[in-house]
Amino acid sequence: MQISFDTQEGLEFGSTVEDRISGFKGTVTAFFVYMYGCVRVNVESSKLKDNAPISRTFDEPQLRLLKGPKKVKNKTKNPTWGHRDDPSER
């Protein structure tokens, strides 16, 4: 199954965003796509509450993109990401 959905230009995992209504700022950590096209975005603040990040979920259109995600170079030429069992052999 392949899932595709539209978001505003540049909004992707790791983007820094601000909620236009509450002013909450943070990093995009998850997208929730509902059956009829509603896209909600989970935003995690860098601030901590009880030693845990503060996380909130917003409707995608009410978020303002502050900056795109930090690009990280993969230093491994041929990453394997570890051994994975073949699902057909289970």
C-alpha cells in the first residue's frame, strides 16, 4: 500500500514550524492522514516538561514553516541498516 498526501511547500519531517493560533513552535515528527484528506501534523517542542518533550498535534494549514529540515549526510556508502528477516520466511 502506498500513501500520498499534499502539504504546504517545504513541510516535511524535521521542519521547524509555528502554530499560527497558539504560537507553539517545534519540529515536525509525524503526519496523520485521515480517510477524507485531513492532514494533521505532530509538532514536538525542544522544551521539556517533566523531563519529556512537549508534543502537540495541529491541522496542517494552520502551521507556518519557519525553516526546512536539517540535511544530514550519510557517511556510509552502502548502508544495510542491519539484518532484516525476510517476512516470507516467518
